[in-house]
Amino acid sequence: MAIGLRHNAISAGAANQLGRTQYDLKATLSRVSAGTRINSAADDAAGSAVSTNLSTVARGTLMANRNARDAQSMIQTSEAALTEVISLVDRARELAVQSASETLEDDERGYIGEEMDQIIAEVKRIYLTSEFNDQSVAGGETYEVQVGTDESTDNRISLKMGDVKTAHTGLSPVDLTGSALSRIGIIRIDIVLDQLNTDRSRMGALHNRLDRAISNNQSKNESLMSAASRISDADMAFETSRMTANQVKMQAGVAVLSQAKQLSSSVLQLI
């Protein structure tokens, strides 16, 4: 092999190989320290895009579950108002049954009427003051809750609040000043009770539906995060073994480059 002074091909080759080893070692150290296989788009352009999209949707499912739980809290607030009003209407029906009997005197019916007026006033106060996050929840309002990650209507659930306002409207005409009027009042109160019980049943069904939506989102989040992990997470066993190999190659490359640089100086021994 010819030995020249101006060019040292062996040294250049060793330097090039050492540069490649250094690049591989840098990439491996980055993966090991971060725990991810993709630390820039250059590592895997397609995989980076897919992993990012999966992670974005997965985070969306967590926020959708927060929305669903807030909706359940809203339902519970509305249902609490319904429960209290049903208790008041139950008492109103007792008074109506009592007043329907002709054994009562007018004074006694007057006392019953006073209590009935207070019941109606309290029902009105409940529907006017029942709120969740400054939103009324006792007037039959409807709210759209985002429980999915897309903008389509399939990802929203409509919540219809308990209608205490209508219950108040149904109770207002009840007149217990006479036995005949009281019997009509019983019919009116039964209609109100039926509406309130229907509302409460609907709210329970909505609460259960939201439970299912939350469960579905949790399963979806788990699947999405698992898929994103398979794409972006580093195989630590593989990367650490590769890091060790590159460290050995790096040390060997430095030693070889040092020896290669000494070849040119050996020409002096021929002079």
C-alpha cells in the first residue's frame, strides 16, 4: 500500500465512520433519555403525525368525560329540586284530600288554604333559585353536553332539566276553599305529581346514559393511548443495548482514528 503525505485515506475513512457512530449514539441517547422513539419529525414523519393525532383525540376523551361529569352534577342539582318539590306536592295532596271532606268548617279550610299558599310560593321560589354554575336547572331548560371528541350531533347529549316551573303553574289554580273545589284540586295535583315523577325518571335515565358515555370514553382513551405508545415509545431494552454498542464503537473509532493519523508521520522514517 502506498503511503502519502498529502492524503490519508485511512484517516478520512475512520473519521467518517466515527461521525456516523457519533450520530447514531446521539440519537440513541436522545431516545433513552426521553423514553420516546420519535423526538422529531425526522425520526419518523408518518409515525409522528399518527401518534400526535392519536394523543390529541385521547386528550379530547378526557375533557369529554369532564363535560359528562359536570352534566351529571347538573342533573343531580335539578333532581334535588324535583325531589323537594315532590315532597311539597305530596303535602299539598294531603291538604286537598283533607279539605275535600265536608266535615270541616270554613275556618279549618282557611288554615288549609294558608298552608297551600305557602306550598305554592315555595315551589315558585325553588324553580327561580335552583341553579348550577349560574344556569337555571328547574324550569325545563335543555342543554347540549359535548361527550365525544368530534363536532357531530352524535357526540352530544341533550339534557332536559326538571320542570318545576310547569309544576308551579299547575298548582297555582288549586282552590281548597270548598269540598267540591278540593276534589278538583286533587285531580290537578295528581297531574302535577305525574309530570314531576316523569321528569325525575327521565333525569335518572340521563344520569345512567352519561355513565355509559364516560365508560366508553375511558375505554377509547385507553385504546388510543396504547396505540400512540406503540408508535412513539422507545423500546428501552433495544435502545440501551444499541447505546452500549455505539459507545464501544465510539471508543474503538477514536482509537483507530488516532492510529490512522500516525500513518503519515511514519513516512519520516523512510527519509
